Amino acid sequence: MIDVWWLLILKVVGIFAFLVLVTLFTIWFERRVVGRMQHRPGPNRVGPFGLLQSLADGLKLAFKEDILPRGVDRWVFVLAPVISTTAAFTGFAVIPFGPEVSIFGEQTSLQLAEVPVGVLVVLAASAMGVYGVVLAGWSSGSTYPLLGGMRSAAQMISYEIGMGLSIVAVFMAASTLSTREIVAAQADGTPYQLLGMDVQLPSWYVLLLFPSFLIFMISIVGETNRAPFDLAEAESELVGGFHTEYSSLKFALFFLAEYVAMVVMSGLAVTMFLGGWHAPWPLSLWGEANTGWWPFLWFTLKVMGFLFMFVWLRGTLPRLRYDQFMHLGWKVLVPASLVWIIAISGIRSAARDEGDRALWLTVLGLVFIAALLGYLWPRRRPVPPATADSGAGGFPVPPLDLVVPPNPRAKRLAATRAGTGPASGSGEGADDEKEV
Amino acid sequence: MILAQTVAAAGPALDAAPALAAAGDVSVGEQVVFWILAPVALGGAIGMVAARNAVHSALFLVTTMFALAVFYVLQAGPFIGMVQIIVYTGAIMMLFLFVLMLVGREASDSLIETLRGQRMAAIGLGIGFALLVASALTRGLGAVSAQGLEEANRGGNVEGIAAVLFTRYIFAFEVTSALLITAAVGAMVLAHVERPKGMKVSQKERSRARFAEGSYPGMKAGPGVFATSDSVATPALLPDGGESDRSISRVVPARGLTSAEAAPKHTER
Amino acid sequence: MAAEVLARSLAEPAVLAADVKLPDIDYLAIAPMLVLFGAACVGVLAAAFVPQRLRYRVQVSLVIGALLVALGLIVTVARAGRAVATAGGAIAIDGPALFLQGSVAVLGVVAVLLIAERSLERGGAFVSRASLTPGSAADRDQAEQPGATEVYPLVSFALAGMMLFVSANDLLTLFVALEVFSLPLYLLCGLARRRRLLSQESAVKYFLLGAFSSAFFLYGVALLYGFAGATGLGALRKAVQAGDGNTTLLFLGLAMLAVGLLFKVAAVPFHVWTPDVYQGAPTPITALMAACTKVAAFGALLRVFTVAFPVGAVDWRPVLVAIAIATMLVGAVLAVTQTDIKRLLAYSSIANAGYVLTGVLALSAAGVAGSLFYLVAYGFVVLAAFGVVTLVRDADGEATHLSRWAGLGRRSPLVAGVFTFLMMAFAGIPLTSGFTSKFAVFSAALGSGQVTLVVVGVLSSAVLAFPYLRVVVLMYLSEPAEDTPTVSLPGTLTAAALAIGVLATALLGVAPAPVLDLAAKAVQFVS
């Protein structure tokens, strides 16, 4: 179905506005939530509850001086944030955020473009988005951004594989690559006979394909460059990483791109694993829940849930070391995805042969569990017996029974009291003593 | 936003494309996109050869690949178009960039001809070959109308590709895995340096070395600072060489540290 | 229960399952390839998991065992008289395919014997760690270490790819097979233990030019698909016969396809890589390329032109005739000027490609049979010749410059005698396989009226005899110089390879009838 032109433009503008507004909200939301987690209020001055803080910050950023450092590659330097932002926005074009509604008398579905390979469009957009980061790092012509860009390049390649593999399970379950049809496939549960009763089984893939969901969640954190995987901009190691040399609006664009990418990835996760715009269980009992504009609300709420998870991760987890990060991507996520896909294929072919089904399933299940356990079994290294000077795991740390050496001042103070020391500074000394 | 609009425009085009293409027709939208992107693709290809800087070269190539991907999408092959973006522009060219960044931005080809006149001959022959192929194809394909698209995409583009891949070309598809294994083994053989045990320094060993006897575990003074001490008790020097009282905390002089106490502390031997 | 829930929810839609059905695959017919591919995969795993000291033995026995099993299977299939196009018509297992697969397997065994030799030089002909910078301290340290064992799985992959290449009945399968056997060869070329830079240069040259020719090949496939609407060779023939297609696409596509194939057989405008690559690659790998790659490439060339394009022969034959003539002449004349034995053999292999092309261009059953026989006979001679080259060595490795061979006949008469015999076989002296094979292709060409080709062939053979005889003269009639290298005592493996090569050369010269009969019986293509 082809929309009329003004409806297309309306949708494009609407999605753009939605993403920008959600970005502004998320920045505030993140600061408030992290603040609460750290026992402090967070921004609370501008507007009610500090809601307008991000708007104020954005305006300030726009009026800052735009610095173009000497030695940058001008074209690429300017192009990089544009690529980043464009790619981030593009992904949302295929995500459905509601069923058919009526806009000014036109029946249309709440989705900009329905493409038969919808999910791949989002992946392609995120793949292009990396160029922004990598090129920003390279074109800055200085060391920290370059390191950030290189990390980002390796990171994206690694995590895209895990992410792509985790999505394969959804494709297999839904038999389609189209976002709209994936949502439709999660609409109804499968009827199942349990103890003589008809039970409606859940149809959201988060329950059906939980391992995929887990891998996907971890991967999108890596894909969006968010903590604890924000190695490309790790401020404690690389100053600002790829955006160290950026300022003013160009920096703002990167900022925007990061948050929009978060929203898009959350939208994709909702679409693929949480039933898209369908109302969650207690609400779905209400007959009107999945009609009209209501689903837009459910969708937004689910996306908010994911955004909260992003913030939560950032608020609680320390940043990974680079090699640990690569280890996780290549040696845990990718093999786990592969095993899981093979397991699903096995289950499918077992479902086809009705005869030996039980046998098949048992064997497959056992093999799968054994493989997974064998792989994920924690490798215990023998802990060396603790000696006097071996600290945690052999690293030199201060001994626990450390005796603090006496303050050299103590002698002098005693001398002062005895009247032999210098007269000046004795008042201060007395103050200090109180503090000590 | 450009891309979003392209996708938006392509969405309807995809629905309509099979019917039009089967009739040997090209929609106006497809023509417009083609005439916009064809020069981009061609310019990218030329730029890739002509650019002096390797990273610019790679970027031009990315442009060309991206334009081609849009062409695929327009020609009712959305799957191959997206895979082109994800795999080629997304992963492979990214690896290229990664390597170029490792090599460094100053790396460029030497432009010395070892065979005289080689470059001119190559350009001439290349242009000649391109003209030959282009004119032959123009002549050969000028009056040809597309056929079979509707049939190929009958059950959907992805399903069509899957059906061909897993029936007629199943053996070629499986054998491709041999190619991939060979490539992986080759990369290991040519690039992997197996370090003997002991040559690799772990974080633990580095840490030990730093705190070993006789070494200096603290922060070193920053560049450009001629410091004999990094103690807070050492005052900064004024331009005339004198000591600045304001550079140290008020309480520090009261401690009256000796110079030995203020000197950098090495670990005990 | 959870699994059952999954199964129920994941049950595939009926529409898809009904539509897509795996084509029937005749597993026995493709078993030889599967065995080799399997052995290669196991070899890769062995490289990772078998302890270092056992790896060499395990790998060598794996490759040779797999080749022998494959050979047995090929014989079984041939005995059963099968001629099928299987796997959806993508693979044709017919007379020529089985003959060529068998040849690849036999020649492959001999080549692997040369590759596995480790007594001539400590650690064998391959470098231990190719990643080290040539000339660095670490590189000098590894001079004594055993060579990389990843070579063997790579060789298995290459041989399996060659077997697929000669039986591929579909242009896309043909392309994949081309890549499968080329990629390992590119890698193997860069792994020589001595003269690392030369070896790496040859690998890069081969890779770049090979990739370029593959691009031509693929473009040709695309154009031919545009012409016929299919990639199967049988469908192509039907489309050419129907004659209502677009001939511009046909000829352009055919030309580009031919470029890809002629590059692999090293025919003349596309031959420039040959001397450099043959010289730089480790000598056993050069032997493998000269024998097996040639068999595979000509097998595919025969199949493509005989099965798919017999109808348009009037149009393309003159072009290929010109190429064959150029190949014979350029190969022969440039061989005269060479001073390096490996380069000399490279140019001779170019000229020999021209002779096989003569057989192919006869476009008759006798021509196919002659070409098949030529490929086998030439394969044995060239393997043995490169085997001798690995023996003549000094402190710096192989002594390949011709001047170093002066007086070799007096120092080591046996090796010089063997080499003389091989040179005579190259030159086509009667009672060697060189004579019978040349006779087979030239008579076939005469039989279908290609007089020009035969005249040029005989003339160029006469020219080519000069460099061969010059080497012989050099070995016997020159005084041994101070620096004439010693001839190493061949290890068991090389000795076996040499014995097989020389014996086959003599047998095929004295009593060629069984193999000629076999080749004559194996000329029927299916599609």
C-alpha cells in the first residue's frame, strides 16, 4: 500500500520530531536515574523537575565556538558527524510503532516504510553509522581520537556478528525479515493442551528465544557504544575518544546520534522480542488495547523500559578492558549464538518428523546443554596460597595490617609545646591536630 | 534523512517494481534515482583510483558500493542490496579502514614508474576496454526488456534467493565453506605470529616490574616540566628562578620537610 | 516441555517446505571430492589439536590416505559406468570428469610426496612461520625449525577444488571451484623456506593477477546468464542452438569466460605470471601447479567449449587457434633465452599448454582423448623434472641458475641421466611419453583439418628442443666448475616420486595403449 505524498512527509517529520524529543527526554532521564543511583538529585533547576535541562544544554552547545583544529582532514571531519546522525535516524524508518490508524481520513499504518527486509535495513543503517565514528577518529589527526576510531571499527565488526546471529533465530521463528510481519507473528499465542486445559502460550520471542534476546541485548549495548562497552570514547583512557577534537554543533550531532541509535535499537528489540506495539498481558485483556493510537503508547513505554536498562547498565557496571571486551564478543557471544541456532534448527527438524520426536528432542537437548555447560563452565585456576606479601591474586597491594607511620609533625608539635620549636604556625598546627 | 527518504521511496517502489519490470518498463521514480546515483557510483569509482590518500580512496569505494546497493534495492532485489551494505560497506570496508588506520595516514603509493609509459598505456587500454564493453553492452541490451523478475520474486525476494541457493546451487553454496576455511587458515599462516611462552608480558608482570626494587612507581612528571621532585612540598619556580610561595599549600611549609623527604621515592632496593 | 513449546512455535510454514526441496544428490559419484574436502577439514583441526611432534606424520598420512581413497572411489564409480549430472545438474560425473579426477588424484599423490620431503633440507621446503619479516633476527632463528604443517590441508583443499573444477557442469559452480583451488595455491606460493621475498612476491603477483582473471571470468558468467537466462552448460548449449538470444552478450561473455580459463592454463596473452610464480614458489608447489592445475584448467576448458558452445565453434575457433599458435611460439622462443632452470620449465609449460590447446581445438573425440592423454603424460614428466630440481642444491638451497648445472653429469651421473631422460620426454623424442602425447594431439588436429596448428606445433617443438638439449649438453660436456653444487641424496619420498614419474614417462612412451584406450573411452560428456 502506498501512502499519499503528504502523509509520507508527515510521517518523516513526525518520526524526526519523535526521535529528537525522546533524545532530549532520555538525556534528562539518564541524568536523573544515574543521580538517584548515586544518591544525588541530578538536574532539577531548569523547568519542572529539571526537564528542560537538556534543551538548555543543547542550546548552549549550539552557540559554542566551532573549532576546526589544524591538521584535521576537513572534508571527512565535517562529514563524520553527518554520517553518524543520518544513519542513526534512518533505522527508525522501518520500525512499526502502531497498527493502521486514520490520519485526516486516510487509513495508514504507523510505520514509515514497509520493506520485505526491514530488520536488515536497521542493521545496514547501524553499520553505516559506524563510519561516522571511525572517520571522526581518523580525520581528527590526533592520537586519542585515532585510537577511539580503531577501537570502534573492531568493536562494530565483532558485535555485529553476534547481533546478526542472534537475530537469525527470530527470522527462523517468524519466517520473515519484515518488521511488520515479525510483530504480527507475535500477536497470538500458540494454543497448547496442558492437563486437559487449553492454555494460550506466550508468543513474545523474548520468552521463546530467550538466549537470542540475551545476546541481542548485550550486542546492542556494544553496537551503540554505551557503557560498559563505551571503549571508543572511554574518558578515563582516551579523553573523549573519537570526539575529543569535536566541539559545538558537530559534537552535538554525535551526542544526538548516540541517543537516537539507542532509541532505534530499543525499538528494534521491542519489535523483535517484545511483540512490537502489542499491549502487554493484563492490558491486552481490554479489547480496545490493540486498536487506534493506543499501541503507540505501549510501544513508547516498552522503548522507555529498554532505555532504562541502558541507563541502569551505565549506572552500575564498570567499563570492560578492551581484550575482555573482544573476548566476550568473539569467544562467548558468537559461539553461543551458533550453538543456539543449531539447536533451534534441530528442534525444527525434530518437529517435522513426528515419529522420533521425543528421542530427537531429548538427544538434542542433552547435546545442547552439555555443549553450553562445557563452554561456559568457569575455569578454576588454582589460587596460590596467600603469603605475607601477596595481595589480591598476586597483585601488589598494600597489606591489610598496614601500620600508618607516625606523622612527622607529631614530633615537632611536641617540640613546639615544649617551647623549643618555631613559634609561627603553631595555631594552624593545633587546628590540624583537631582534624587528624 | 536522505537515506530515510530513499527507503521511504523505495518501499512503495518495491511493491510496484515486479509488475512494472515484468512489462519491460521502468518507473519514473526508478529512473530519477538511477540518474542521480549513477554519476555518484561512477564518480566514486574514479575517485577511488585517483585519490592520493588511501582513506579517501576507501571512502570513494564505500560511496560506489552504497550506490550499487541502492540500485539493487531499486531493481527489486532488496535482500542483496541490504546484504551489500551490511557485509561489504559495513564489515569489509570497515576492516579496510581499520588496516589503513593501523598503517598510518601518511602511507601513500610511490608514483615511480618502473616501466616507462606504463601508466599512460594502462590508462589508454583501460579506457579502450571500457568503451568496448560499454558500446557492446549498449548495442546488445538497448532493445532488451527485463523478463522473469516476477517469477523469480514470486514467493518474495528472500524466499526466491533461498530456493535457488538450496536447490540448484546447493553444492556451490556448500563448497564456499571450503573457500572460507582456506581464507581463515591462510590468514593465520601469513599473519599470525605465535609468541613463545614468556615473551608475552601480562598485566601482572608489568605491575610487578613497576613495583620491583629500585624502580620508580609514581607518576612521572609531565612533559616540559623540569622537575626534581613531584612532591606537593616542592614550590614552583618563577620566571626569575625564584620559588613561588603561592604554589604550595599553606600548611605544607609548616611541615618543614627536608629535601630528602620531598625527593621522588623509589622503591627500596 | 519447553522444547516442545519451542518446536510447536517454530514449526516451519507448510508453503516454504513444499516449494523448496533438496535436489537428488548421487553421493557415490561425488564421494571422491567429499573425501578430500573432509580430509582437508580434519587436517585443519589436526593443525590445531594434534601435538606438534605428531603433526607432520598425521597430516601427510591424512592427505595421501584421502587421495588414495578418492582414487579408489573414482575407480569404483568408473567401473559402475556411471555418467550422471547430479546435485541439481551442477556436477557432471562422466567419462572425462572421472579420467581427469583420477589424473588429479594420481598426480596429486606424487606432488604430495615431493611436498612432504623433509630430508633434503631440515624442516622441508616450507617456512615455519611465514608471518616473520624476511631477514629479521626471528626469521633467521626459524631456519632450522620444521615447516608449517598447514600446507597439507591447503593442498587437500586445492586438489578437491581441482576435482570439482573438472566436473562442474554449471558456470557458478565452476567459478566457486576455480576460487577453491586457486586460493590455497596463492597461499602456498608464499611459503618457501628460502628466498622469502621472491616467494612472497610470486604469491602477491599470482594473487593479484588471479583475482583479476577471476573478475573477468565472473563478468563473463554474468553476461552469459544474460544471454541464456541460465548458468548450466546444457542450458547454454540449448540457448546457443536456439539462436534467438542476444549474440553480443554471448560473444562478450564467452570471451571473458575464456580469459579466466586461459589465464589458469597459462596461454599466451595471459601467461605473464607463469615464470615469476614458478620461480618464486617452493619447487614442490611449482610441480603441483604445473601438473595438477594444468589438468584441472584444461579439463574445465574442454568441458565448457565441448558441452556448452559446440554450435558457435565457427566463430570462436579462429580466436583460440591464434591464441594456441601464439602460446606455442612465445613459450618456445622465450624458453631459449632463459638462464634459470625453473623459468625455463615455466616457459616450456606455456608452450605445452599450446600443444594441449591444439588437441582441444581439434573439436573431435580424438582431440579430447589426445588432450586427456597429453595432460597425464605431461603431468608425470613435469613432476619428475621439478623433483630433480629440488635435488640440485648448495648451501643456499636449490641452485637453479643454469650455469651452476655445468658438469653435473660427471659428478652425479644418475641424477643427470634421469634429468636427461625427462628433457628428452619434453622434447618429444620417441620411446618417451612426450612423443606419444604430442603424436596423439597433433594427429587429432590433423584429423579435423587444423594443418596450421600442427605445422606451428611441430616447428615450435623443434625450437623448444634446443633449450632442453642445451641443459643436457651443459650437464655432460662442460667441465664441473668449483661451485657446481652437490646433488643431495634424495629422501624416500622424493625418490618414490621420481621413480613414479620416470617409470610413468617410460611406460607411456613404450606401451601407451592402456591409457590411450582409457582416454578414448572417456570422451563422452554429459550435461
